[in-house]
Amino acid sequence: MNPFERVRSVVIPMPQTDINTDEIVPARFMSRARADYGRYFFHDRRFDSDGGLRAGFVLNEPRYENAQILLAGTNFGCGSSREHAVFALADFGVRVVMAPQLADIFHANCFKNAVLPIELSESFASQLQETLRGDPGGEVEVDLEGQTVTGPGGLTCWFEIDAFRKRNLLCGLDEIDRTLGLLADIERFEVRRGPAPEILE
Amino acid sequence: MSVAHSPRTLFAKIWDAHVVATTEGGQFLIYIDRHYLSDDLPQAVYANLAARDLKIRRPPATVAMPDHYVSTKGKSLADVADDERREFVISLEREAKRNGVVHFAIGDPRQGIVHVVGPEQALTLPGMTVVCGDSHTSTHGALGAFGFGIGATEVGHVLATQTLWQTRPLTMQVGFHGAPGFGVTAKDLALALIRQIGVGGATGHVIEYSGATVYGMSMEARMTLCNLSIEAGARAGLIAPDATTVRYLKGRPYAPTGAEWDRQVEEWLRLKSDLDASFDSRVDVDAAAVEPMVSWGTNPSQCAGITERIPDASPSDQIQRALTYMGLEAGSALEGIPVDSVFIGSCTNGRIEDLRLAASIVKGRRARVETLVVPGSGLVKSQAETEGLDRIFTEAGMRWGEPGCSMCIAINGDQARPGERCVSTTNRNFVGRQGPGVRTHIVNPGMAAAAAIHGRLVDYRSDLR
């Protein structure tokens, strides 16, 4: 996994709440190859049935073409556990997803794909939405090392992230490698408690 | 320090028994007892393990079966819709065989939807940690197991290490008060809860359902309730094992036997929240006030009792967008809305009791709209056929399919047409869930059957005897 570095970018505003993973990537694309997966990001909201761009959808605005930060409404990523939602988002170029609350499985999936999920306070999220409404080209800087989000006009907040996940992201570490380093603990657990019932046929 | 003696919730007891290691940042390495592999995993999961020369750490803890891409039209691989999707079914079997993982193939009478088959085979047992790369793994909580959905990378992690890194969830106690009325099912209670707290109302929490209403439910009903926990955003749903759980498990293929059965039953029956255990939050639902529910919008919280009207108090943009998609108007009645098709099945409502309820409405009548009935597993299918339920459906002009997820996620070739209004016993009425432009109304199986017979949304209680 690539290490996560400081991001400075315009911000895609998606204030709608409860955006689900079926919207982020419709299930019919789950069998497609990963190559160019960014095109399925919000596919049915970006494209009409003939493949034409739908006017009025935020991702179709040229200013967000290279955006790396998404500011979403609460409970973004709810519904299905499909990691394809993060594949599509990451392949589109988004590296930070911020919202007052992110759905659990989506939140966990972000970390596995070098995408930083940030849960902001309601008040900072709405302040930032408001500021960006007045300045849609305004850039936001996200510093994982210092755990800060800085918006236009010096609007700043500190965000929480646990040290384990932070280090994994910053160093591009793979969780499996870290866990295999704890193999002795896993073996001790299995000896102490006994393994789960085995299904052999 | 007497942590072991402080009162604990059922969830805390299962969690504490599975912690392998912790980090200072608050991440816990949790041991996974049972892992289900299904056919919709990105192929990269297997490729990544192979590329790193990682083997499945404990093959007998994993059980594999295809469900998302299987056809409901036939019992062979050739029936899968196309080569792209067939490859997912083939690679699941190949990886299972290569790694010594038990696999219930298409045509095996045990094959079906993971969340129907796991409990049915007693592959899931009380007190276990259970995962699958599928959000409806919350279903397994009905047996008093901590079951939760995970992403594809996490599936790879479980295969390689038999563990997962987790943040410890909060706990929520949900109580249903008063006896549910005539014709009100677990599906309706779950939807009433989701309407009350919202689709993100339980995010970050494990819900424990308790109280007389819940303990009065059959295992099938408990599975429906726990299944829908994820639709409130919950990490999992849980119900403490009781005599009903034990009766359900006894004699099932992978249940323990003999002295081991006795020993485990004793353990299971001790698995419950201590009387003075505290939960991070508590929600009370007035069960006596719940009616058979129908969703009118594009997420499961946008629902109402069948005799209610769609809310009309100045709809927000978001609700207006949902109503526009659904082709409905704020303030209009739900009863009488004409429907185009009906689907009965899924991990939410594809069990034998669900089919019995639907058949009791259909018996001796004809469907007015295209209807597909898909049992949740091969064993549910054969049980239904033994009881003659299949004939009730087919004589009504309905299609009786082979087991699988089918029109719940609509990626196996079964899907409705754009603009069509489909009444469905599934779990998600999201935009495009049953095919692009399809308008889904989620209901209980009796309501779905009545919609098929009348060709419109009706209060099925007048057809229920």
C-alpha cells in the first residue's frame, strides 16, 4: 500500500445524508475488472442510460475533476459491505473522505486502500460546507501526521485517529504483515481456548 | 482489579473471550471462529494471498458457497447468466478445493444464501464470532453469535490469520414493548425500529434485542430481526440464546452431539447480559402500535404502516428526490398503489416460515402480476416442496426458483425493468437496487403475497386467516 501523504485539494461537497454503497457503485459493476474502476464511482448519478453526463451532479462539474477530498453528509457509505465502493472512490482520485459520521464497514474499508476517513464534528462539517459554498474552488489541506484539516480562511480542526491505523496509513504498512508479527499470540489463544469447531465435510 | 466480576453485556462476554491482542491506539485483534466465503468477492483477494505465498490459516473454520451470482432458473453452472459472472462461481469452488475448505456447490441440496444456510446447518453456534464479506452477516446474531459483515481486504486477513483488527463497538439495547398486533411480523418490528432511529441510528453499535416479544419469536423471526440490524447501521444484532435457540440447533448437521452437546448447551444458556450490565444507549419501540410496514422511499427508514399516508409535512430535498424516484406524492395513501412485480425470498425473508406465510395468502388464488418466489436454501426449497407450498405458488402463476440471493441484489440475471414497481421481501429499497430505475417497496412475505394477488399494495391482514 502507498504511504499516505499530506493532501491539498478542492473539495467535492456531497451534503446529502445516508449515501449508500449501492449509489457509490451499483452492484452490477461488482463483477467488472478493477482496471479503470473510477468510472463506476457514482455511475448512475453521473451518467444517463445512454452514457451521457447528467447535468447538475456535482462530480460532473469540471472543477472537481482532480479533487482528492470528499466532504459528505452523515452516514456516508451505509448499506452493503462492498469494498468496491472504496475502489471506485480511490480510483476516481479521492484520498480523504470526511463526514460527521461514516458507516462502519465503509470506514474500515477505507484504511485498507490508503484512503483516510475522517469523522468531523457536526459543527465543523457544516462550517466547512458553508465556507465552500461561498468559495467552491477553495482548497482544503489534510495533514495526517498532525491530524488537522485546514480550510480556506484558516478554518482548522483537529481530528481523531487511533495510533495503529495512523501508522499503517503513514507508512503504507499492510495489516496482514503486522498481524503475522503477532502469530505467537494467535497460537497461544488457540492453545488456551481451543480452535473453533472444524468443518471437514 | 476484578474486571471479570463487573456486570457485562452479552456482547462484552463474547468480545472479551475473543481478544487475542490489543494496541495502545485502541485496536483489538479478535479471533474469528466461523468465516463464510461467498461468490461475490473480488478475485484479487485470492490473487493477493497467492502472490504473497500466504495459505489459509485454518481451512476448517471457513465454509464456502455461491449465492449472489447463482441462477434461480437451473441447478448447473451453465445456468449462470454469463461468463464474467460464472468465473466468480468457478473460482470460489477452485479456491475452496485447493485450500481444503468445505464448499456447498450449485446443485448440492445444502447450497443457498450463506445467512440462511449457516444457521440451518448449525455452522454458526452461540458465542461464536462469525464473519463474511457481506453486510447481512448480522443475521447470525439471532443465535447469540457476534456476526458482522466485513470488506474484501478483511476477508483476506481472516483467511491468512483467522483474526481481524477491530475497534470495540458500543452497545445498544433495543426493547419492544407490548404484544405485536395480528399480522405484525419481525420484519415489521425491524422496519419500525429503523424508521424510529434512522439508517444511521445504530452506527458504531452492536444491538442486543431483549424482552418478552423477542424471546417469544421463532428462530426464523429472530434471524429476520437481526438481519435488518445493519439497515440501522449497526455493526451486529444479538439475541441471547434460550430454549428456543437450543431446540432449533438440536440435531442439525454440524451441531455438537452427545456429552459435548450437553456441555455446550450449558455454556450457551449462561450467555446473556448480566442484570445490571449497562449499555451505551437504549431504544424502546412500542410494538403494540406497529402495523405491517411498507417502505415508500429509497432507504429502509422511509417506511410507514400500510394504513398510513406518506408524510407530507414540507418534504426536504432529499425526501422529494426519493419520492420523485419512487413516482409517489407526499401525503398520498400507501394502500392501493398499483404494483408491477413481486419478489419473495432473500436472507431477510427466504426461510420456511416466510414461505408458509406467503403461501397462506396465495392458496387457491392467482397472481395478477409477475411474481418470483426464491427459497433461501436447497433445504428450505425441499421442505417447502414436501409441504406443497411450491404448488400453491406455481398454481397461482408464480415462478418457483432455485435458491440464491436473486432479486435482492439483482446481479444473477433476475431483475425488474426500469420504472417498474416491485414489492419485495428484501432488505434494501435503494435507488437501482433491483435494477436501474426500479422502484422497490420492502414488506413482509404476507404483504408481498397479497400485493401479488391484488396487483396493488393492500393491508394483507384482511386476507390473513
